[in-house]
Amino acid sequence: DVKVTQSSRYLVKRTGEKVFLECVQDMDHENMFWYRQDPGLGLRLIYFSYDVKMKEKGDIPEGYSVSREKKERFSLILESASTNQTSMYLCASSRSSYIEQYFGPGTRLTVT
Amino acid sequence: SQQGEEDPQALSIQEGENATMNCSYKTSINNLQWYRQNSGRGLVHLILIRSNEREKHSGRLRVTLDTSKKSSSLLITASRAADTASYFCATDAISDYKLSFGAGTTVTVRA
């Protein structure tokens, strides 16, 4: 079974802090994704990566950056956390195409 | 961009009943998928239907796709308490490279 793990289930950070969310997949997938999920808005794509060191902006990249130094690991960075970044963050991976994505359990981030 | 929209937003049914939810989308697609999310967890892929397919089955799930109406339906037959979850449709548009998810339908199955 594909396994996608995320570094934390719950995280509380203060405004202005730099926040790192890590995601690891164990199935050698080329593609990895970061989404945020907010009530009534569904999932919105922040960034995705189709290869090591490659990244593409999604629909809402502002305030975020990403890093993919190894194929299995994709990190989301909040450079200076703000309260409007309080959300559920979901990482996903997929094989050669971007369909049929496998999701991690999510990180619920609260910024106070 | 939110391409798919599910209807209804919420659904409550008795165990053993069928649950039907719909998804409408705006632009032409390659594929449509349905995902399930149990409370506070990640999404799990349920089923994929391609744009040239009209119906697909997987266990107690039946998905239909009507590209002329830009809509899809997901039917869960003989529901169980474990089916309590949120269900999302996701489309990949011909003109786009990524999945677009709707806001989801929350299904509650009462014992």
C-alpha cells in the first residue's frame, strides 16, 4: 500500500514564525502536491512538484514556498505565518500522471 | 479554481439505504474521480471514470458521467455506518494540468 506521511497531525504556531510542514511518500512517485482545505472551499492547490528540485505554483502560492531535495520528500514552508494560514494542510503524491492521488492524513495548523 | 460542485452539501440516511450525490463541473474534462474523506483525515481515492465512459462500478459504488450535462453522480448502495464521510469529486480539465476539487458532500449514515 502507498503510504504518505506528514510530520505533524496538529501544529500551533505564532504569527510571524517560520513553519515547516514535511511530507514523505514511500512509493517512488514522481509527483507530489500540497493542498490546503478550508470549510466550503474544498481543496486548493498550493504547489506541486513533478521531479526532484522542480516545482510549479498552484492556485494559491502566495505566502508559501516548497522544497524537494529528494524524490520521497516534499516540504511546505510558511515564511512568516499569518492567522489566515490557519487551515488543514494535505500532502499527496501520484505516479506518472497527476490523477489518482494518494493523500497523507493532514496537518491541522493553527496560527495565533 | 473550483471546477466541481457537489450537491447536496449534506445528506443523512439510515443504514441500509442508498446514498446519491451529484457533481457538476464547468469545462471539458479528461477524467472525473471521487474521493472519500473520513473526519479529520486525508482523502482516499474511490473511483475514476474517463470522459469516454458513461458508467462504472466498484463494489457498492456506482458512478455515472454525463459529459453533455457536465455532471456526474455517485451512488453508494446498502450504506453502512463506515460510509459516514465527506465525498469529493475531482476533475482534470482538458485545458489544465491539475485536479480541481469540489467542496464536498457530507454523508451521515445513521444506525
